[in-house]
Amino acid sequence: MRNVDAAGLGIGDDHPPRIMGVLNVSEESPYDPSVYDDPGEAAAYVDEELIGEGADIVDVGLESANKDLDVLSAEQELDRLDTAVETLESTSGDAVWSIETRYHEVADEALSRGFDMVNDICGFADPEMPRVCREHDVAVSKMASPPDLERPGAVEDVDDIYEALSMNGLTDKTILDPAFGGWSEAKTHEDDRETFHRLREFRGYGRPLLVSINRKSFLKTIAGRSTEEALPVSLAATSMAVERGAHVIRTHDVAETRDAALVGAEFARDRHDSRGDSDAVGVEELDVTTVREAERHLDRIGAPEAAQGDRGAADTAVVRTYKLTGLDDPAVGALRAATVGDDATGATFALGDPNRAAAATPSATDGGTGGASSGGDDPADGRRGLLIATPAALDSVREAVSGASRALDAAIDGIDRHVS
């Protein structure tokens, strides 16, 4: 995973999660607590409510991204830039300042007048944006978007989001944003939920990730909350996003989001990384939990298609463990035959000891509830074991045991081989 230096602020796996607080100088923005058109009032808000509460980055929006409003031209955004610059110059706190825009002219002017990074909500739909960011040597957040300056974030299908992030390339300091939110009429809450579910896939680019999920509708509707009531669901999703690999969280609720992000970081899995010595072979442990995630990493290194799905490298990159119960003798025999000897499928089957299971289960006459057993299985209902397999090995097991036991056939057939 590449780390990014944003005006001295490290972003990536080697650094703690970063909090991006939001300031809007657009009178039409929908979330009132962050909207200011007076530089003095805006500066006080930034110092007290953003930097003072723990924001590492201040993201300044010049216009609302509401799809129901007219898109401002670059000239209209530039007219509002003075307020943003005066606010920056009036604050006393220390933070990285980001300008949210879709136009390279606005980014160039903002960076020349004191801003430190760019938040491009149209994902390089302006093909000159990466050039400007390279010339200023600044970090840039690139949000997945169609190649259309008037349709920020309007990508529905998760696979299309991944492709949109490739538009017009990447700079050395690009941070990726998969674009959560209702950016188009066609985009549904389910689309956003699937994107969140597959968030680890976007680590396949090897670039830091930014997520903007604060009080989003796809979270509010899960709990049936209004925007004003939606902070708890935002915080729950924040911890999950960081645990899944997000590096920057954009939010209006800085203090609370910071705490949630730190909890997510504390309980995220450690990933081995020893790429510091240029003379040595570098080792980076990838976060792969599904075949699709493995395919993303294979695609990133330019692996041939033959090495990807359909029993290729991607199909062997994920291992799942399944507990099987109620096994009769034919089922046990078939599983053993499929996992040992010359005809082994590459899977492993471990049969449990029924005597040990019985001893671990308190009896009803002893006042026990069965809670001490592994799942409370009744040994009288059949034997149990663990099946450990990659998706490809599971396919082979399915073929090898076919016909040995009707119940086993149904159980194995019911397992999703794609592990998606």
C-alpha cells in the first residue's frame, strides 16, 4: 500500500486514520451546520468545531454537489474562492487545507493561494486536473465519477466504480474515494451498501482510501433515522470502514468520528509490510477476503487473465472453514476420500471426536444448557467435522463426494464457491 504525503501529513497504512472536516462556503449546501459565507465566522468554526475537535484536514466546498442544483462554472467557483482563502488565512489551528472542486483552473488558483491538496469530486473528468496536481506536488482525492463534469459520483454498479477510478490515470499522491451517496437518480441505497460491503476491493489499487459516509441515506434507512438522528449509524460505519482499510474519513461530526475511527484502527488486522529497504525483496501482506478482491490485486500487477478466476490464482487466494454437522458414515467416508491420498482435492477435512463432544456438553440432569459445547450439537444426530477449502478445492470436493450422501450433496451444493 502506497503512503501519501499531504503537506507533511502521512496518509496510508503506516499512519493513523485521518479525519477530514467539512466547511462549505456555498449558500445552497444542504447541511447548515457547516455552511458559512463570512470568513471570520467560518474561521471560528474551523478553529473550534473542526481543528479544535481533531480534524487533520479541512475540506472546503465552493458549491453544493446536490444533483438537483445547477452546476457552477469554473468562473463562478473562482468568484467564491476569496471567501475560502480569507478563511484559511484567518484560522489559527494547524491542518491540511483541501479545496473541493472539479475544475483544474480552480484547483490551480487555490493551490497557488495557500491550499495544500485537492478533493476532485469528478475524478479527473477534467483531464488537466492530474497535471495541475503533479505540478504543485500535492495530494489529490479522486472520487469515482463518469467522464462528465456535470455528473459527479453518478456511478451505480460497483464494477463501474472501480473502472471510473482509472479514468485519466493516477498521480503519485492520489487518494481514492469510491463515491458513497445519492449522486444520481439511478443510484440506490442498495448500490451504496454493496459498495461498502466490497470496500476492501478498492485497496486493490494500492492507494489510500477516503470514504464520505457521514449521515448518508444508505445508513440512515437501515435504522430508520433522520439526518439529525443519524450520528450513531455513521459512527458504526466509520469503525467498520477503517477496519476494512479506509484511511481518511470525511465528516461533519469531527470529534465523534475521530473516536470511532480510532476504535476501528485499534481492532483492524495487522498487515505485514517490509518494503522499506530498496535493496531487499519487499513483502506486503494483502487484505484478501474474497475472490473478487484477489482478482483486483492480480489485475493491478498485470497478471494474465489465466491467473485470475476459474481455478486460477484468485480462486486459491481465499480459504474458508466450514463446520459440518449431522454427518453419517457414507458422508464421512466420502469426505475423507476426497481430501487424502492420490485423489485429494486440495481441501482438508478434520473429523471431530464424538466422545469428546459428549463430555463437553452438560446434560439436562446436571442443569446444563449445552452452552459449553461447540455450537450445542447433539452427537446422537451424527458426527461433525471441519472442511477447510479454497473455492477451487471446494468445487473439487463437490464433484468427489457427489452421490455419497444426499444430505451431504445438498450441504456442499449450498456453499457459494465464489466466496463473494
